[in-house]
Amino acid sequence: MTVKMDFEECLKDSPRFRADIEVVQSDVIELETRLEKLVKQCQAMLDAGRVYCQTSKSFVSGLRELGHPRSGDKTMEECLEKFSKKLTIILDAQGEVIETTQKAVKMKLQNFVKEDVRRFKDVRKEFERSSETLEGALARNAQAPRGKQHEVDEASNGLLNARKAFRSEALDYVLEINVIEAKKKTDILMAMLSMMEAQAQFFQHGHQSLSELDEYRRKLAEEHTQFVLNAAREKRDMEQKHAAIKKKDVSYDDSIMDFNADAANGIAMEGYLYKRASNAFKTWSRRWFSIQKNQLVYQKKFKDQPTVVVEDLRLCTVKPSSENERRFCFEVVSPSKCCLLQADSERQQQAWISAVQNSIASAFQERREDPHSPRQRCSSVSVGSLGGGGVDQQNEGCKALEEIQAIAGNRQCCDCGEAGPDWASINLGITLCIVCSGIHRSLGVHFSKVRSLTLDSWEPELIKLMCELGNTVINRIYEARIDEITIKKPHPSSPRGDKESWIKSKYVEKKFIQKLPETGRNPPLRRSSGRRNRATIQEQNIQRPPLKPKPNRATLPRVTGLNPSDLLQKNNTSFHKDVDEEQEDLSGLHPGALLYRSAALQNFPVMADALAHGADVNWVNVAEESSTPLIQAVSANALAACEFLLQNGANVNQADSSGRGPLHHATILGHTGLVCLFLKRGADYNAKDKNDKDPVTIALDNANADIVTLLRIAKMNKEMREMDGAFGQSGDDTYHDIFRDFSQMASNNPEKLNRRSADPKS
């Protein structure tokens, strides 16, 4: 222990001793003031710390609630759960630091002030009292007269007792000074050491807890970067869509009405309708109607139990109602009651009537079918339009199903591998199970157009398109890098969430396609010759040719080297022979130009690959009279290639620099099957080129009777539809018969059309 004052010095009671006493007293008073202030500050810190911990725990509780499993975002749930757990651990450790500070710092310092400093003050008072007594005894002893012995003795005894008492108190005071000096060092240092140790343990514990999340934080940072990129891309796409939609007429209020008998949720049709009450007041109420489980039901709120309007759709009929003063009304009549409903528009009225009719037909069809044999549901027409030729059309539908499933890989779902898929994506050319088809439908038609192989109608050109691609070909494009990425492909029993995540990564984000740029892989490509070479194509590695620096569009060479007028002087057989023998290196083309070239070569895998890499389906080659991939496919008389481009968003009316669209070129070249296809896909038969000639005039100039007939019938059919109104016939039956015949010939017997085009008199 350090001795601040000497005991011998205190016995002398010298001026030096008195000076040291004053210094010590001043130091103790200052120490007491500072310690009291520090204790108050420590208490304030502890109170604030407890409030902080309590508030932080409330914040962590909020994080846990934000990451509740019902949020549906697994990444968010996992992130918030992990972080909240670590924060809870850190806050618990901080609570321990607060308690340690309470015990080791505040209590010790407070005890030092209350006990040691108070005891020092008490001893100092006794010392000062004995010092004053000694001063008085000394004064009396000095004043005692020499002649008065009893006073001298009394003064001497008083002085002796006073000096004895003073020296005892002085020794006690010096001892207390030395003790408090020593305790000041030990207690304060021990308190600070305990606090530093607690803080060190707290920060080490917190660092260790957060260090366990290092790998997860790096992974989350990468995902966040991807989320930012995706969000920016989606924002750009949404802004473009928003701008495009704002340019259109948005004054109407017609909802999109889709009937889907095989919807995954069992709801074939749903939407708002007004319903007239059966009471005496005949009031109208707006309710949410739906067709599900062969019943027509409605509800006011989502949580309400649906009210059944029609128990069994097979026992009812539907018809428009014109007797009511309200517009857009129709009746659903059953043996027990009649329900009067009102739609918001004429289009919605027609859609609901068709939906109820289709549901009635579907209910009867399911009744006739064997529930253990879903394949018996094959039909090539919509379930509300069965007519006299229904049996033949059903047979054609079954044949189409068998033909499409015969393509390599098509007997299993393209995305999860489930056997016997009876759904298809017509723009991708793949077959799907019912679960994956529902996910594809949710992506939107700009990504995937879903159709049933058993219930929907299938035109010959669609069947031909499906047979040109297939699951094996498309998976070699969209899953080209699957071995390089540690993402497991779902299987038939995988949860729907896993399948949905996989499909979005595959077709929307395109994570597994071959990235650009690439190195040389493929030799120069030749035109694929349809079904004859399909097996060869599927055995090849369907990957893009090597890419070189992007060429200037103005320098792109022509594929065929022939103008449309020159093609009239060549017969169709020699033209295909020239294209088959022609070979062109496509390795240096960017996606748009690659789609342009492969469309002329009818190489479907390369066309699909170009679209997967972002090719603009309406890409314009300014060096070739602003020709498009669709016009290139017309030049090659590639029916399936044209259908493929149209299903992927090609503009059927986009004209070249001469003002000629695909219909003009098909008419000039005498491709009757393509003319039929374009008319069915909405081509404008009145459009004129720069020579002021429309397709009819061109067909008359070329003496092509078949094309003239198709154009005139299409025009007559449109006029009949406009004249008959919304509930009239959809056109002349002759129109449907002739177009169906031409579609069949163009897809299955194109040589008949070639002969007839070459010799109009035959």
C-alpha cells in the first residue's frame, strides 16, 4: 500500500504536516464531487441502456413479425429470421453488460463515496476537534502563573491529556488518509477493469455471432444485386408497357374474360355481374360470380360462403334477355328457377353466355367419359361448339395429340418430367403437365401461350409447328448451362413453389441459356427440312453458332440472293432445292440477324435460340428493303416458320420499304397456304403497297384464283359478322370450310396448292 503521509510527521504536528493535511482534504473533496457526478452519469447510462435494450427487443419482435411465413417470400423470411436471432443474442449480451456495470461500477463507486469518504470525514472532524483542544491546552499552559502551583499542575495535566488525545486522533487521521488513498486506486481501477472486461466480452460475443452470418451475408448480397438488376429491368419493362398502354384507348371498362375448363383452382370463369333479386322490389346487386365444379355460384366478399345459383349446369340453359329495360342482360334458366344477370358490356355478356354454354357441354362430356381414362377427353374443337362434324374433329384431335407426343421428349413434361402431359405452350413448342401449365399461364402470353392438347382446338399449322420443335430441342436451349449451375431441376412430386421458381428462372430470367459472347462450336448451318430431318436436329447439340463482333446491318448479305419478282420465275421445287444446298455461316450474327437468317433457312432450333437470346421478332434489315424475319419465312414458303414467328409476337402487317407486308409477299409468290394463315391471323387485306396495289389486285394480276377466292371470302366474312351483330353467326360456314381445307392442304399436302398456283386453270 502506498503511504501518502508519514506517521512520525503527524506526531510533530509541523507546518509541513498541516499543509499536507490541507492538500489531502482538498483532494478528497474534489474526488467526492467527481465520484458523485460519475455515479449519476452511470445511472443515466444504465437507464438509457435498459430503455435501448427494451426498444431493440420490440424492434426485433417487429422483424420476426415482418418475416412471418405467411408473407410468402422465402428469401425475406430466412433473412429476417436469421438476423433477428443474432440481434436477440447481442441484446441479451448487452443486458448482461448493463448488469455488470450496475454491480461493478455504480455500486462500488457509490459505496466508496457513501462509506469510505464519509468515514474519512468523520475521522477528520475528530482530528480537528482534538487539534482545537490541544490549541486551548497549550494556551492555558502558557498562561499559568509561576507562583500558583495548583494552576500550573492543572494546566500541565490538561496539556498532557490534550496532546495524548491529539496524537491518537492524528495517527487515526493519517491512517484513514493512507487507507482512502489506497482504496481509491484499487476500487476505481477494479470497477474500470470489470467494465472493460464486460465490454470486451460483449463485443467479442457480438462479433462472433455476426461472423457466423458472413457466408450468408455474401450470398444475400449477391441475391440483392440480382434483385436490383431484376427490379430495374422489370421497372423498365413496366414503364414501356405503361407508355404503350397509355397510347391506346383506355376509356373502355371491359375486363378480360377467359374461359378455362381445366383451371388449376377449379374455377373455369369468374367476374362481377349484377343479379336481380327475386323479391317484390326486384333490386339489383353487384356480386362476384364464378363457374366451378359444374355450378354457377356467387359471393359478396371473399370470405363469404358462395351462394349456389345453379346446382348442376347440365340441368340449365342460358340465353340473352332483351325484355328487360337494362342492357347486357342474360338469363340462366333451370327447372327450379330463373336467374336474371347483367354484365358491364356487350363483350362481357357474350363471354359469360359462351362460358356457361361451354361449361354445360363440358359437364355432359365429363359425364360420358371414363374418369380413369383422361386421355378419352381428346377434342380438336372448343367444348361449346360441337356440331355435326364433332366426331371427326375429335378423331383429328386425338391424332394431333398422338403426333405431338411422338416428338422426342414430349411424353414427359418439359419442366418437371411428369409422364403423359396433356398441355402445351404453342409459342415455345413444348408439352406440359397441368401444374406447370398453370405456372406458364401466370407468366403471361408474352412468355408462354398455354393450350390444352385435349380440349382446345388445334389448327394444322399449329400441329406442324409443335412437331418442328419439342421438349428435347427447347431444353437444349433453355437448359444449356444447367450442369454449370447448382440449381436442382424439379421432379413430378416437387412442391408447386419449387416448380414455379424453376420455370421463372428458366423462361423469364433465362438463367440457364448459353451466355454471350461464345466461342466457336457449330459448323455453318443448313436449312432444316421439317420432319424429315427432325431426328437429326434433335441429336445435334442445339446451341448457338459462335459469335463474332456484331456486323453492321447495312453490310448483311442476302440469304437467297433473289428478289420476290425473281421467285415467280422459279418453280417451288427448284427453289427448295437451292435453299437446301445453300450453306451460310451464321456464326457472326447477333440475335436479331440470326433470327432473320434462320427464318429463311427454316431452322427452328436456331430460331428458338435467337428468341431466347432476346432477338426482336420484328427485327428490320435496312440493307434488304427493311425486310423482317416473317417476310424471310414467306420467301421460303415456310408455313410452320411463319406460324412460329406469329405465335411469338410477329406483326402480321409490318411492311417493308416497298410498303409490302407478309400478305403481299405471299400473294406475289403464290403461297396460298401462307395467305390463308395470314388472313386467319388478322392480316389487312386492304393494305396497299407503294404501287397502290392491295393483295386482291396482285392476285388478279397473277391470275391466282385460289388466293383471290380466299381474300374475297375473308372480306365477305368480316362484312357478315359486322352485319349480324354480337349474337349473330360468326360468319358464313363456307368461310370456315374453305379455310379449313386450305389449312389442311398447306400443312399436309402443299404440293396440291403448288400445282394449283402454278396453273390457275387446273
